[in-house]
Amino acid sequence: MNNKNEWFNNARFGMFIHWGIYSIPAQGEWVRYHNDISIEDYDKYAEQFNPVDFDPAEWADIAWDAGMRYVVFTTKHHDGFCMYDSKHTDFKITNTPYGKDITAELVVAFRAKGLKIGFYHSLVDWRHPHYIPDGEHPDGKNGQTEFLDRDLTIYRDYLYKQVEQLLTDYGKIDLLFFDYTSKYKESSEWQAERLLELIYSLQPEILVNDRLSYDKTPVFYGDYCTPEISLPNQQPVIDGKAVDWETCMTLNNNWGYNATDQAFKDPNTVIRSVIHCASMNGNLLLNVGPDAMGKIPAETVEILAEVGEWFDKYEQTIYNTHATKWTPPVGCYYTAADEKTLYLHLVNPLMGDLILPQLNDKVKRITVLADGSEVTLVTFWGTELLKADELRIRPPKHLSAETIDVLKIELK
């Protein structure tokens, strides 16, 4: 484990926040692209943006109480609007009716709560006159590929200055989440090596994600991998080496606020996803999309509160844990606190006894973590069809079908 990655690998659960002027039309963060909105019409949202209900301390409480231990905030999305007081563009939060630096307010509140600070910053910029459009740009979606009036060096200079300010003006930043090099782009457009050199010179301990390039080989840029809207089947491996990773997921079907999207995931789905990630040395970065007034939707708050109730009982099975060599029963997950302590997550209601692979003569004691009640090791019956290394156990009947219980396995 890379030492500067230690906090990241211990945290396991973070809050992603997609918020910008796209919350006004309330159709997600790609609204300008999907609805073919002109720059002039889109700029009008900046003239209206005044999130008077924004309370960064409340957001920090919601994140912390849900069990999250770091935050990644969208300082600039693809639309080019800066949610901080950029020195290099007028298209920014301090030129809206709100008038204050939201990023600065958020950093102070989240840092005071004890959360690590991450900045999302888009490499893509749909508004900058010298960004070179591709097929995922409003000016390139029609198939146009020639933009001879644009000078990439001017845009790259703008990108570098923006990154430099973000890593200079807001104190220690723990993580930088770039988004994204599309399949139409090359890392050379950003001069990835040079950009990373700048970043690490300003913030030597910062973690940078993997999106400075589309392909991860032959060169891997950054410190960790970011699969998206999926739960991988294994820890990512690059050049034969397992790498740190985090999957980012939406709580409904959109990143930015969408007023009509009510497809929220239930708390147990979120908890299962955190467990899945932790069991393979990974993190879950779960997104919230605040509305134009600065409120995190009530449905989101309710779901996160229930997730937090689970963490209150079982946080030791997630934080500071790692994958294990032992194979869990089908439909269950292990995390390991150390070489002698396994946590068995019962993510599905039990039908009956459980068969533990590989642990027949390895177990000293098994208890229900929530209340310490003993779990019976069934060595007196039903062993004739077991493999020699399998152990049959009988969890107590009082375990709930409504929650995800955890068994603590102490090994010899």
C-alpha cells in the first residue's frame, strides 16, 4: 500500500456532489448537450443562480452521519461553470446573485467535520473557445471534427492555471478527480506528465485519479482507478499489479439534480455496494445532486440516514479493513480487520445453515457482531456431504431479514 493512499484505503465510503447551474433546468448535468442549448441561453442560468438554502455544515453532517469519510465536489463540470472564485474566467459562482465562493464554504465545513477534501475538475470544457470539441461536445455531436480557429495550447494553459489555483487557494486537498479523457481524446492533449508534475509539486500527498488517459496502458497516470456505475468482480490489475480503486455511483439515475428522477436506490442496496467494494479493497463514492436552492433532496437525506444507522453498528467491518484470502459462502462477503478476524456480511436473508469454505479446522469462535450472541458450529450433524475443509454453522434465529447482519469470525 502506498502510504499516501492509506487514508483512502481506510475510508471506503465517500460523498460525490454534482452541483452547478444545471440544477436550475433540473434535467441533469448534461442538459446543455442533450437539449442543444446555446452558450448564450445557458449563461442565463448563471444570472439566476442563488442557492439561498445552501448550508455547508448541514451537508457535512449528512455525509458524516451516513458513514462517509471524504467528499469530492464538482469545482467545474463540462459546462465550464466554476463553482469557485476562479481568477481566469468570469463564468463563476461569485458572479451570480449568490456571490460567494461555494467551494471555499464547503471546504471549511467539511474539513471541520473531519472529512477529507476532494475536488472534481473537468478536463472537458464546452464553453471555452479553444477547447477542441469531440463527439461528446455540443459542437462536435453533429460529426464536425475540424476546428481550425481553436488553439489547444491556449486552452491547456487555462486548464493548468485553474488547477494551480484550486491546489493553492484552498489549503490541503486530499484528492483530485479529473473527468475525463474520452475515447476520442489522447492524454497528450493535457500533457499528462507535465500536469501531474505541477499537481504533485503543489500538493505532494494528493491522490489523482486515472482519467488523464482513456487507456490505462502502456502508461498509468494517477494513483487509483475509477470504474463507474458498476461493481467490479475483482480489484483492478494493471501491469500485473493490483491498484487502489473507487467506483462512483448515482443514488438515482442522474448525477446532477433531476426533478423528475425518483428512481432512488434503497438503503440496503447502498450498504451492499459499500460491502462489495470493501471486500475487494475498494471504495464507494456515492453521488448526491443538490437542487438549485442548495438543498440535498429529502429522499437522499432519508436514505443516507438509514445507511448511517447501519454504520453506527457495523463501521468496524468497513473502515480499516481489507480483502482476505478466504472464500465466503455464496451470496455473502468477507472483510478482514486482521489475519485473525473476519467479518461475514449476510447481505441476503438466510434460508438455513451456512457452509463456510476452507474454515473447518480454522475457527475459534463466531458471534453475531451486533449483540455478541454465539453462533453454533454444527459438527454433530449434516457433515457427510461437506468437503473436508468446510464448516457448517447455524446463525441464531433472531437475525433480521430486513437488515444486513454481520458475523464476527475469530480464527485460531
